[in-house]
Amino acid sequence: MKTTFALYFGNRGFFPGELIADARKEMVAALEKNGYGYIMMDESLTRYGAIETIEEGKLYAEFLEKNKGKYDGIILSLPNFGDENGASVAFANIDVPMLIQAFPDEKGKMDFAHRRDSMCGKIAMCNVLRQLKLKYILTKKFNVSPFDESFAEDLRIFAGTCRAVKGMRSFNIGAIGARTTAFKTVRIDEIAMQNKRINVETIDLTNLFVLMNNADSKKVEKKKEKYLALSSFGNYPPEKLDNIARLGVAVDEIIDTYNLQAIAIRCWDELEKTYGIAPCLALCELNERGIAAACELDVNNAVMMRALGLAADFPVMLLDVNNNYNDDADRCILFHCGPAPASLMKGKGTIEEHLMFRKSYGEGTGVGINKGEYLEGKATLGSFKTENGELCAFASEGELTDDEIEACFFGCGKVFKKDNVNAMLNYMAENGYRHHVAITLGNWAQSLKDAFDYLGYKIDII
């Protein structure tokens, strides 16, 4: 669905009202050009549809309440100074992010009929909103025209923030299986999450296995078709694909039963010892569908995967921060066995056996990793933890490159490049982050920061 904004236009009576009429047209044109939806109050209700008084502020508050659920964020536009009293009433009960935009004064239009004073008005408006403890986001340029290129970027970032806030405000994660015994790194504080309305439902592996054994045959066949569209299965025995499909059907049933928007699964060693499979392919398909699916029972980073996927409006994968890249201070190798969504891979994958499982449990015990090559491009990664009763995260931006990795490298590896990767690694180690990161294409760190600030999480941009 289109990200949609409720538009608010501020005014003070002694400023030229014609500026409001032009502002409405310009803002609508900018939103339509950039692919966003909008709603705004009928201009006939006030002078040019702007808010100048307390009574008009009440009208706008009623407009927001009437349209609740139809907008993801609010753009507070200041064609000129803007009345603070009306805004105080209009926004008394808002529960979505707000972006404040102020039109610039222009050379040759500084006479009384055209001057805006919106720079001064924006400072005043922010002061009042802060007094009311309302959160707001600023444009990169303090005064900016809706047609300025930087405002298009403001909208992109703000839309990501709105999507993340909307989807993170309250949701359910399924923890399927116990924490992998050897991985104390993925411990979580469920109470801290619940205090931020992130509900964790725990499902024992015995329940999963019962569902797998009793999976509906028609659903299993359909799931096989989906998996074969994602990856070439090779010459592995048919029962391997059947078991992976049964796993996918069982996880789908758990998702439906508990209304889950994300999952984390104990991916070894019971699945390997009992069914001879690794769950990577099943996780690929879930991540492609927009259901954040983390391996190694990393519930924390299922949260980050969901947040990043919402901000980017694009599938996300979970990777290990795994290897140095020669002696390059700006590069490292990210890796995982093969749970990446199709949207982040170059074409169809190939099913392989997990070498670590084969070494530990015998040949044929870990069939199901989806081997392939990840896409290149600008990328955002981040990680999440619970600590001392708080939700904490970091995000960073860089690039997935086409730098060569040795052909003998196990699993799926990709070089991540950013200025001084070493500083990011030190930050992760010093602050006790996991070896996992959620990652997707595009620059979304600021959207995550604004969303997490709004939601009351701690977040650093590295």
C-alpha cells in the first residue's frame, strides 16, 4: 500500500493567505511525483484550509480522528510563520510521526505581500511541540521547497520511518525451539520486549515436529513447487525436499495460529538429526514474503529484520559478520549458510548440504542451504539487543561489493564495504552486539533511527 501522509498547513492571519493556496498545490504535486498518498482537510473549512486559531485546531484534530488509520504520518507544512495555539490543539492526540517542512523565502519576494518568515516560525513551532512533549522530525534543509531534490529524500526517509513505526508499534514474534545451547549470544529479555509491545510466543520443537508429520499433503506439494522455483534441488533424495516442505507448511501453521509477523527458529541440531535437513530454504521463502525469519533462534535480530524490512519496504536477510577481507580496513566478509530472500540474490539458488552438519552428524544430515550470489549495491545493516531492560540497536550504511571471495568459501559470502569497518567491529564488540546483522539494499539508517527514537528504543548510527 502507498505510504500516506496527512497534510497540515500553518498560518498566521496577518501573513498573505495566498501563500497557503500555493503551498497546498505544491505539496500535493511533490507527493504525487514521488509516489506517496495524502489526505488534507477541506480548504473550505478555514481560510485556504490552513490552521490559524484554537477553534480551527479543533477542526483539524477532528479531521485526524475521523481519518485514523488512513495516514501513516503527518507533514506539518509552514508556508509562513504558522500559528502555535492552533497547532497545539490540532496535535494533542497524534500517534504517528511528524515531519516539519518550512517554505523558503525567495530573493525578490521579501516585501510584506510575499515575505514568509517561516524560518523563525519553524523554530517557534518546534519549541511549542517540544513543550508538549510531541516528537517531530526535521528536513535536511531547514527551509526547503517541496520541489527541491533534498525534500524528495526527506520524504523517502520519512516514509521509511512511518512504515517502521506503524509495523513495530505492536507485533508478535515466534521463538520456535529453545535457544541453541551453545549460543548464549542470542539470549533475550522478553519482559523488556513486552514493555514495548513486542510479544514473544515460544513454541517447542516437539510441536513443530508433530505439525510436520501431520502436514496436509496438498499443502506440502504446493510448498515444494514454491521451493523449486527458488532453488535447483539437484540429485538429493526426494524425501529431503518433502521434509523441507513439511517444515515450511508447519511453520506457516504456527504463524497463522499465533498471528506472527516474525519468527526465529532453532536451526540445529534436531532438524538435522531427525529429518536430515537444514531449514535455510524455508527461511528464504518466509523472508521473501516479508515475514522476518531469523536462524539460530536470534529473536533479537528478528526484531531488527522486521524494522529494516518495514523501513525499506523490501526483503531482508540475516548474515554473520564473519571474516576480515585481507588487510583491508574498509571491508569485511558477511556470510550465512543460505537463508536469503530471492530479491537479494542473483537468480535462482542451488540446494547444497551444510558442510558443518555433514562433518558433525554424517553425510546427508544437512540438506537445505540455498547457495547463490547476493546482489551488489548500497546497503544498510543493523543489529539489535535487549540490555538492562532496554531495547538497543545500531545501524550502519555501506555497500555490498563484487569483490572476489575464494571459490572454496563455504555457504554464501559477500564483501561489505564502508569507511573504517574496523570502527564498526570495535563498536559491536565494545557494546556486546551479536555476530549477526540484518541487512538489505538501500540507505535506511536514518529512517531506523527516527523510528526507534519515536518508539523509545536506543539506537546509534555507526
